[in-house]
Amino acid sequence: MKLKPKIISTAIMSSLMLMPYAVLAEEDTVDTGKMTVTGILPDRLEAVPGSFDIIDEEYLEERRPISNLERMRTIPGINVVADGSMGFDTNIGIRGQNPRRSAKAMIMEDGMHLQLAPYADPVVHYTTPSQAVNRIEVIKGAGQILYGPQTLGGAVNFVTKPVPRNGEVEGSVTSAFGNQGYRMLNGSVGFGNELGGVMFDFNQNKGDGVYDDAEFDVKDYRFKGELDITDRQTLALKLVHTRDRRNSTEAYLTPFEYDQDPYSHPSIENDEWEQDRDVVQLQHIFEVNDSFKLTSQAYYTDTFRNGLRSTEENEDGDLNGNGNITSVFRNCPGQGGEGVLAGDVDASQCAGRHAPRQYYTRGLETRGDLSFSLFGLDHDTIFGVRYHEENVHRQEILSQSVAEREDYDLALANNPGDVEEAFIKTNALSYYMQNTTYVGNWSFTPGFRVEDVRTSEKFFEGGVQENRESLSYTEFLPSFGVAWNGIANTTVFAGVHKGIAPARADREFSEDGGRAEPEESTLYEVGVRSTYFKGISFKTAFFHNDIQNTLIDFGDTFDNSGDSKQTGIEVAGRIDFGNIYGWTNNIYLSGAYTNLWTAEYEDGPDPTINGNRMQYAPEHLLNIDLGYEHQSGVNARIGVQHVSKQFVDDGNTRVEDVSGLQGTIPSFTVWNATVNYRVPNTGVTLFTGVENLFDKEYLASRNEGKLVGRERLYYGGITYNF
């Protein structure tokens, strides 16, 4: 089954050969007192011609987020949808885009993609552990044009912690415990000096997911190393291995099952998710002089995942032996075979459907950062090129016994004539450039990105080729932004750029049944950010996005279905009363609000959906936090999150159907709180927190059935920094 090419050595050797000319995907540097931390935001933040957000290390330490559900909710314009296993899958929707597996956002770690295959299958089944993150950067304006291929709504970059370079051994140990069997363990240790350094990191999260007995165990192993080969040249290497095991399903509950017990699933002890992920990222940074930096990177990813599902949705509304509408088991040998209703069988003796998939990506990127003066004006220019390859092997097989359910290799070997599979290969060449010119209080930033993509697919059934498809396209994506800093500590900005979101191979189709075209967008925004008033910071942005070739989720397929548009406003801010009034201690109030008043389809092949609300695009998103910070080392916070009603299908169905796939997701409001105590002069921090403080039961998703949101989770722990 495995197609593994011999490309680790190829990527590394290619990077070494390109070092004098290559450039890293992460351009900016932030002095931490240890070394430099790299990210996607430039040094001169006041000149960024668009909206951006930063979640810093202090925020992460005070809030102790478990997953993206907690990390990202304070950023305006972002809708994070839960999954069935504590939020370890990443479902981020930006400014009205469908959050399903973050397929329409560019999700990165240290400037490198987290998608399984960003062109052929741009979904994310992984999120960087909070304990490994130094900060999170989000760009939603014209500046995202430097990162791709997803440039439709925004880019998210998880910046990992730096290698220590102060001549001392540094590290930390964190342990946390909670209800629902929740356990978290993290350990990090590193050493470095003026010559270089190394760091090792381990993280484990385990417990029960949303459903009873939905056990998960996710382990993350990391190594980072650096070597200064000259005063101006640095080699850096990052290695990551992730082992992800869960009793998890994407076939959720029927309305009857949900009403009986939303936290119980008939097949959850059978259903399994496994993912093994290996990453190599090799970098060379060359400070040619104080004004010119060249950096190179070669990267390689090897990801295998298999999802075993025993049940599927009951779309026909068939009744079980007790007269109830329940989920359908895919195959129960000796108990009725395929399509047997839950409740009529012994689930432990049923089989299921395996979907093993292997993903390999590799790439080389060359980038330059140049500062210069011309005709009396200062300029900052970024330019680069990236070559990227993907090889994907997708398989699907219905197991015929319990033994085959427990071993996908056995199911494949015993049933070769029933195996459905696809081989997908993608080659992409990207060019980009952006120049910022400073004229007094003004800065002007034109830029562009070119995506030249070639994808080929072969489909087989039982080893016999059934079909072959190919898709080639070249997209020119210009951008232009302007920023004005005529008021102290204030930036007024505006921007426009074109973006795309590639269609997933072998899943997404055009109206005539062929390969779907990439979504294409034109995004406009205007806004302001300011810290003009003492103790007060705020930002706001108005945005409008026009999208052509909009892809709609129909469950089994994603189809091009005409155009769409999204219009709204984002507001975020914080008031520190201690700074305003000169108090020794501080009380703060922070908030983020998004009003997406327009998110609708238009000019589609089905005129009945024109004007309908887009899928999973709530009109209102609100997060408010009230906190207290005491000089003794105590800080406490209570917060509330509100998400308004959502439609889940293009027809805006309001009445729930028998399967639970259709109907609305009602609005919900949940509360959360955290308390930290930094014990003076010890390096010890004690912490506790609670999510869904009042244990509210709410519907989170209708993807393949009804999924309840996480019930109340309380946890506590200790961190020791040395």
C-alpha cells in the first residue's frame, strides 16, 4: 500500500545546494533574549496594510488552552467548530468560510503547511500542542498573499518555542489532570550558546472525547537544533513525530439517539482513528548584510492516517426493532450483513469501513528580504519562489469480519477486488513579491503571487483503472495595501487582494461532474488599530469578499455552485484599568465581536439557493473576558463566548430531518474560567480552569449527524520552569 518515495535525502541535499540563494518562509524576527523567533509578520507592524492578530506567550500561559477551541476564540472573524475528540482536529473558518477541516484557510507551523496536502487534500487533522507554541499569528488582509495556496480568507501560523541560546540549560515540566479522564504531560529541555543549541520537547494529551468511552491518546515528539556556521549564517533543523490514536467517529447521531443521550454513541468503542505524522524542516539563514537576508528551507512530510467507521447516517429514516430511527451499521456479518440498524445487533461483532490514506509532501523555498532607499524613499521588499510536490494514495475497503475491522492490512489483503483507491500527484510552482514604500506617515504595499499547479489522478476499483483526471491552472493573484500612521500609536489601513482555495482532488466536482475549479476571491478591507489612549487598545475592520466557483459541502461531494459574497465588521479591544488609574494590580476587560451580516450564495446553477445563508457562517461571534492580575502572582479570568444560529445546508433547511443532517444549529453561549498562581522565586506555577462552566448542552455540528459540544471540563495542574 505504501508509496513512500526516497525523498528525505533529496530534500535535504537540495536545500544544502541552494543555501547561498535560498530563503525561509518565515521572514520576521522577534528578540526574545535567547535567540530569534521566526514568524510571518514583518518587523514594522505599523506598516502592515491589513488586519492581523497575535496571541502571545503570556496569553497562552494565563489561559492554558487545551485546543484551538480555547486558543482562537478571542480573535475576531474566526469561527472554530468542535469535533468529537477534544478539538484536536483543526476546524477554522475565517470570515464566513466553511470551517470544515480548515480547508479554506492557510494553516502553518513555523511558516510550513499543516495541511495533509495543501493542493490535493487541504485538510488539517492536527494542531500544534499549546505547550509547544510561542505565539500564534493570524493575517486576514492583503499581507496573506505571501503564503499559499489558500489565500481566500486568512493565514494562521503557529510559531513554536525557540531554542535557548543564553549558555544555560533551560526547560519546563507541566502536568495537568481533569475530569473525563483528561491527562496532559509536557516536558521540554534545551541548551545553547553563541555557537548554537538544541531543544527536545514531548507532549501527551489523553482522556475521553465528547462521547463516553471515546478515548484519545495524542503524543508529540519534537527536536530543534541550530548551528551558527559563521557570524551571519545559521543552520536550523526541526524534526516532529506525532502518534495520534483515538476512539473517534465522524458519523454522528440521529435525532432519536441524540435525544436519548447526546454523549453516547452506538459504535464508538469500535471506531478508531489513527494518524502517524513525521516532519523534517531544514533551514539556512544568511544575513548577507544589515539590509539583505537570504534564507532557504527544504521540507518533507510523511503522514499516514486511517479512519475506521462502523456506522453511517440513516438518511432513509428506517426504524429499528424498537421502532426508533437509529444509525446504520455498515456491515455486521452473521447479523444481517450490510446496512443493519443500531439496536438490532451486537455492535462488538460488527465490521466497518477502513479509509487508509498516505500523504507525502516535499518542497524547496527561496526567499529574500531586502531593505533599501531609492529616490529618497525607504523600501522593504520581499521576493521568493517555492517548488512543492505531493503524492497521495487514498484507499477504502469494507471489512468483512471483526478481525478485518481490527486490522486494515488484513481487510485489504482479503478483499482485493473490493478496494477503491486513488493515486494523486501534484506539482506546484509559486512566485511571490511584495514591496512596501514609506512616504512620510504613509506606506504603500503592492504585491502579487503566482500559483502554477499541475494535478493528476488515477482511480481504481479492485485493481482495475476506472478513470483518470487531470487539472492544470495558473493563477495570478495581485494585492495592494496602504497604511497611514499620522496619529500616534494608530494605524489606518485599507487593502484589496485576489485569493484562491484549491479544490480537493477526487472529492470536489464541477456542475458537469468534472474536476472542480479552485475558488477565486477578491477581498476588500478597511480598518484601524490603535493604542492611542493609555491602557486601551482596539482594532476594527470592515471587509467584503466576492467569491467565484464557490464550493458547497454536499456530504459525499463538494461542488462548484456559483458565486457567493461575505460582508461584515470585526471589533476587538482591551481596557487595562490598572494602567489607566495607576493601580498596583490590574483589572482588565477584553472582547472580540464579529458581525457577518452578509454571507450568501448568488448566481448559482440552482436559483433556489440564491440569497440563502452560507454553511456554518454565524452572523454573530462574541467573546468577552473579565480578568484580575495581582502583583503577588495571582491572575484570574472569567469569560463568555456566544455563537449565533447557523445553517448547515445550502437550502437553509430549518426543520430537522430524520438523519439529523439537516436543520439549524441553534445559537449557544458558554462560559469558561482560569486561575493561575506564580509562586514567587520558585519557577512554579499552579493553575486550574474550567470549560463550559455551567455544563450547557449545545449542538456543535450536523456533519454526518448531530454532534454535541464538549460537556463541562475542569482541570488543574502545575508547571515548573528551570
